[in-house]
Amino acid sequence: MTRDFDELVDDVEGEERERLRRVHDLLVAAGPLPELTQKLEHPSAPPTADIVFFPKRRHAAAAVAAAAIAAAAFGGGYLVGHSGGGDEFAAQGVVSLQSTVNAPETARASIELGERDAAGNFQMAVTVAGLPKLKRRFSYYRLWLKKGERATLPCGDFVVEGPEKRTTVRFTVSYKVDPGDRWIVAYQPPGEHEEPGRILLST
């Protein structure tokens, strides 16, 4: 950098010229900036830290534990879905549904079963993946509880965005679930409401 003040400000006069001269003289007296040290010229990578995420509520931990038990009981293939809105319920158990010959092999579902309330109702979170998006109007998927050969009880209807997306829905029912009962997901075409349609997923 040149130190000739007159070359730098040859077109400035009066008080402004004097002010600039004082600044110039200070910069000249200070001298050039020191060179960077080797450490500053080649800094090391910033330090990293382990981050641990904790669930917001104990219920989330209970649901994860239930899912782990379900994995052992049903041989894997389960899904667990949470809304992330802080309204998770304490899952008392998880069941896994696998695809039948009527559905893609990758289709699967899991049902988290919640506690019964004082009246006898209980919630369940149903997470489904691998089912195609329905194009026909008034068609939908329905979850059923099949109680042996006696009855098949509807639990709720839903649709999905597509086979690549996971869909989680909540239902509340009051049915008694006995050993040997089966959960099924069926395709319900228009006009078919009283009985299960084509069964796609089953425990």
C-alpha cells in the first residue's frame, strides 16, 4: 500500500483533507498487519459433541419398549408411528400385520394398543406402509377385528398417500380382544360396508 498521502487524496481540500491525513498517519504508524500463525492459517476442525435426545414423556419410552417386545413376538416387520404432537398414549402392546397374497409383499402394518379407560374404551395407533393410493371414489381401507368365526367387527376406515409413505391413524374401540382374535386390513370398494372386502393385511 502506498504511503504517499498526496497521491491518495489529491482532490480533497480543507478540513476533510486534514482529517484524512490524521487517519493516514495513524495507519502508517501502526504498520502492516502481522502474518497469520500456522495454527490460524490452517485451523483444525471444530470440536464435536454427542447429542442425546430424550422423549418428552414417559409414554414414549413405554411405546418403544412395547415395540421391542412386539419385534420378538412377531418376528419383526412391525412399524411404530408417533404424531410428534405430544399426545402419545402408553402402549400396552403392539401387534404386527403382514401382507396377504392380495397385497404387495412390502405392505405391512402395526397396531399399538393403549389402556382401557374407565368406560372400557381403548385407543390404538395404526401405522401402515406399502399399500397403494386408492383412485376410485368412495373406496377406502378398513381395519377389522375378526373374532374366530363368530363375527368380524369394524374398527375404522382410512386412506393412504401411496406405498412410499407411512400413514398413522388413531381409532377408539370398546371391543374385548381375546386370544386367537385376528386383526385384518381389507380393501372396501364402494357399496361394500358390512363385511370385509379383499383382505390385504392380517395378523
